[in-house]
Amino acid sequence: MTALREEGIETHILNNNPETVSTDYDTSDKLFFEPLTLEDVMNVIDREHPYGVMVQFGGQTSVNLAYP
């Protein structure tokens, strides 16, 4: 995330773990506290219209969302 922000790219994080929100708070430009389901992720994508999506350090749940 830091490298993307250094390049002027706005970054957003979707996080479903309330215990890590304090560490994610200043890591990205926007933080969405949402369940990691396809529907919830697509709602954020539809709202924010990102240039791309990166799956990172999310464990099996987020990796499974990468395909659909």
C-alpha cells in the first residue's frame, strides 16, 4: 500500500477483522469495514469505481474472492 500511495494512487482497504482496524486506519486512504463476501466487495467496487483490485494478505477467504 505504501508504494502505491507514494506513486499517487489512492488506496482502499476492505477489512472484516475489527481487531486490526487500528493498524489499518492510516495505511490506506479509505478503510471499509465489511464482510468479505462477493456481494459486499462488489458493493464497494460499484461505489468507488477503482482502477483495479489487489488481493493481499487476506487468507483463504479473500483469495477465494479473487476468481469471481
